[in-house]
Amino acid sequence: DDKTPGQRVFDVAIGGHTVLEAFDIVAEAQASRVGVVKEFSSMPASEFITITLTPAVANAETVICGVEVVAESDQ
């Protein structure tokens, strides 16, 4: 079902650190059902990475369709 801006707004935290606040994925994509790519560097990682999506409005939908983890070089 198609969403409009403001209907799917959430915070994103990685490893307990908020990386996006009040992220409106539909507004960012400028349409419903369009992918959005976000990159975050210098994120501490271990054997596990916890990603938390917290809706701005209780019981609102959040979405994540894929995660790619790439090791950064120490250069």
C-alpha cells in the first residue's frame, strides 16, 4: 500500500547511537516504494550490530530492506 510523506517517520539507531532522527523515508525517496541508500562511516562493530527503528508515532510502520556492512581500512 502506497504511503505519503509523514506516514512512515522513524529514528534509526546503530549500536545504540542515533544516526537519523525523524527520518521520513517517503519524503526522502520522493515517492512510495522507492529505495533509499544511506551510508554511515566510523561505526564501531563487533560480532553483532544492532539496528533499531523507532517510529515517531506509536504503532506506525518502519521499514528496512537491506543492510550492507563494509570494513573500513585503517589508512
